Amino acid sequence: MSKKKSISLIVIVAIICSVLSSLLTVVIVNKTGILNGTTSTSQGTSSKIVASSDKSTNVYQAVSEKAKPSVVGITTTTISSDNMFSMPTESTGVGTGIIVDSNGYILTNSHVVSDGQAVDVKVLFNDGSTTQGKVLWNDAKLDLAMVKVDKTGLTAAELGDSDQVRVGDIAIAIGNPLGLEFQKSVTQGIISGLDRTIQTEKETMTGLMQTDASINPGNSGGPLLNEKGQVIGINSAKVSSAEGIGFSIPINTAKPIIEQVIKSGNFEKVTLGIKGIDVTTFESSTGTDLAADEGVYIVEVVSDTPAQKSGIQAGDVIVKVGNDETPTMTDLNKVLYKYKSGQSTKVTVNRSGKEVTVDIKF
């Protein structure tokens, strides 16, 4: 075969291979679901991919553009003194918040507003404006707070369903990791774990979502988002001794609080009327071996309270309220946020080794 014919044959073979490669790519794209501008996710939903001749928007860009108008910066001033003889000192802090109602209601962490002790709270919005804020409610145990500003027509975030979150889901955090000069930084990762328990400087926090999306102190109070741009958690803490381990409070924990604060301007948590302690703590401090492995040991039942009226007794161990298990006092407190005054439910207690269920009305 001549040299000229050999070169022609090589060119023809190269063209055929190129065509086959293009067809194979189409088949692979179809099988992975990246077709007609959508990508399939593990939950069976789709994330829109917008393509044009000069621009494409991936899921992270789309989520950022949707959520950023609802994310605010929060700066605080707190005055404190070590004792009555020392001079008061002024300290400032920076955190993040989420607009949850267009009429100026903002969700953040309790520690962002110094657990309600901040003397000055300012809120920085997406358009660059700054407005004075007022703390309406906070709870240090839950590490949640609601701040109100005198402003309307705001873009409220879309709240997701944290009960549907699964390990491996996309997780996107937006916040101010190192102060306002890095405001609205976006980090991405996945949900690394669910129902985590951690010990902070002040409280034991339970039921948290773990993520490897980078979370730093200024991210506190900011949103953790899913691939739809819905808020699934409120970023709260990170482990200082390790990288890639952050924690968020599930948004479903905050939903009843948000609803009541918007409706009445405050949140009143129902009470059982007991003085209790974790079973593990009681056993270790007294040397007693209780029949229940975990729960809340009742030291005292207060008179004329829902607990007393329902027949709950000192020495009982509360193991469940409604369908929610209560292995610790923190869990019990968190469950009570789901109920309103006048509502009824069942409380399960371990009484001398036997489970007893009583009806209780708050």
C-alpha cells in the first residue's frame, strides 16, 4: 500500500472513532441522568442546570443565588464584668442569621446574641443596608434565638424538612466565617451524620446534623441548605480539634418556635412540673443502679402541675413523651417545644422496672 493511501485510511479511521466516541458520550449522559438540563440526585429530585453560550449554573451557584438574599450578618455589643469590683468591659461579636418571615423576623443562634445579653444588635442585609435589631426570644440550651427588625418586604428563606435528610445528601453552608469582610462565604459538602450529641462549653447538645461543609465561628446562625436551596439546619458549632466536622440544629426543631414568635411576639414553652436529672448522672453520683438504662430520673414532682395531675411520681424515669424518646434532660426539654398550652399527649415512664403510660395535658 502506498504512503498516500495509508494516510487516507488513518484519517478515515480517526473520523469513525470520533463519531463513535460522541455517540458513547450521549449514552453515558443519558444513563447518569444529565439530560435536558437536569441532574438526578439520591432523593430522586432534580437540580436545574441552566446552560447558555457563555454561562452555566451548577447546583451550588443556583442554591447560593436563591439563598443569599435571605442571609444576614449580625453584629453585637455586650458589656460584662468579672465581678462587682471590676470595670465593665465591652466586647463585640459577629454572626449570621436567616430571614424566616418577610416582616423582619430573623432566626439565629442564642450565642450569637450573647444568650440575650447583647446591649446592641445590628443586622446587615443583602442590599448593604444596616438596621437595628431586637432579641424577641432566645434559649441557650437549644442555642436558638429570634431577632426582629423594623423592616418589611424582605426575602424569606424557604424552610425544608430536616426529618427527610439522609447521610450523604448535599449540604451547603452560607455565613460570615471570619467576620463581615468575608460575609456570605459559601462552602459545600455532605451530611456526614445524624442525631449527633456534642458537649459545648455551656450545654450538651443532642439531635444535631453533622456536616463536612466548612463551618467557622462567624457562620453561627447561618443556614445549612439542601440541593433545592431549602434551609435544613442552623449552623451552630464545630469541633476545634478536627477539620471537616461541623454541626447544625435541624430546622424542624425551630419551626414551632418561629411560628409562635411570629404569631405572638414570644415563645412560651410548656412545662411538665418536675425536677429531674439524667439517669446516667444520677447513677454515677449516687451509686444507685436504676432499672432504666437511660431517661430522666424524677427527683421531685411540683404540686398543681401537669405532671402531678397526671399521676407521675418522684422516682419515675421519663423515657418517652408522645413518640419521642427522652434519653436525657436536654432531649426532654427539646421535645416540649413541640407542644402548646392546652395540648395533650402520653408520657411513658419506667416505674420500678415496668413501663407505665399516663395521659398528660399541658
